[in-house]
Amino acid sequence: MTTERRLVAAALDDAVAMAGWRLLGRRRRTTQLYFQLRAHGVSWRRARTLVRRTRKALPGVRREPKARATALDLILA
């Protein structure tokens, strides 16, 4: 679980930092998250779910940076 949390948090931070970039840069980072999770032994379904939830949470975290911890908890739930 700590590995999942650390990887998702890093991907969320990187994707938020890429706010000025085009969509492809952010998509690339979340795709990379999927393969990192799979390399750490997370099942494909769980990895896919985490990536989907991360993509959905990005607009809210960009608008409200203080909500990052809450978003991270909801993504990993």
C-alpha cells in the first residue's frame, strides 16, 4: 500500500506541475504510472482503477491544491 501511495502521489504532483503543458504530457505521466504500479506487483485491474481515478482527480487538485491529501485518500480507497 505504501508503494501505491508513493507512486500515485508522485504522479499526481507531476501531472499538476504539468498544468501548462498539453494533454499528452499529462496522459503520458498517468500511463507511466500504470506501468510503474504493474512493475511493483499491483494487479492490472487495481492499477487501471488507480490511473482512472488519478485522471479524474486532476482538475480538482489543480483548482484546489489543498485538497491533494483528500484526493489521494479517495484515489486509493
